[in-house]
Amino acid sequence: MHWLVVWYFRMFDRSLGRPAAIAADPSEPGEWNAALGEMGEALAARWLWVKGLKVLYRNYRAPSGGEVDIVARHGETLVFCEVKTRSSDQFGRPAAAVDEEKRRLIARGATGWLRELRFPPVVYRFDIVEVILEEGEIPEIHHIESAFQTGGMHAIS
């Protein structure tokens, strides 16, 4: 438990009770959302690492379109991970925002990644990490393994 406390205090400003990266109030709403998203992705990457996944790449953009927030390896399984960050769950769980269009975008990103590797025979899956950063609260992180399958690309677990 000690390592979790150390990790938490390294990531958060104890005096403000909210993530240090978004402690300052950006002038534009878009800047606030971008900062919130960046903090959520950083927390998700560290959370995955703590859970035994090796993060290979963050914010992968495929040359032919498509994107993947985090590409990781979990043992012999390649993991394409979408991170959804919210400041509350007032309007539902963050994973609910991963609709069919977003899934296709992630699948195109995954295809681009696999194309760069010349389509190796590898087991892969699509995960979602939900991050809820409420002011004054400890971040809530929920990892959903094999969260979805899409089109011609099917998650294998």
C-alpha cells in the first residue's frame, strides 16, 4: 500500500486536492478539456503499468487515419486502449462515449499499428480505461479488458 500512496502524492498536488497538471485554470474551455484528457491518459498509462502491462506507445496516429490512445503489451497480448476522462460521472460512465464511430477510428489505428509491424500473428484486444477526476477526490480509474470488438478486427482474449 505504501507504493500507492507515494505514487498518488507524486501525481497530485496535496494543497489543491486535484491533479497538478490541471491545477491552473486555462482560459479556454478547449484547453481545460485537453489538459484533463492529458492527465487522464498519464494516469491510465501509469495504472496499466502498475497492473503489469508494458506501455509501448501513447497517442498513436496511423498514417491512413485512425488513432489509439495507448498501445501496450500484456504478456503475449497486444492491447489497443482507449482512455476516456471525465470530471464526474454525472452524465454516465466515460466508456459510454466510445460509440461505434469511435470504435472504428480505434480499429483503423490498430490496423495501422499492425501494418507497420507487417501483420504479425499476434493476439490482441481492445480495452477502455475510464478515469474520473473529481476535484478534491482521489481519481477513480476503471480498466475494462476486452471492452469491444469492431468490424473485421476482433479482440482476442
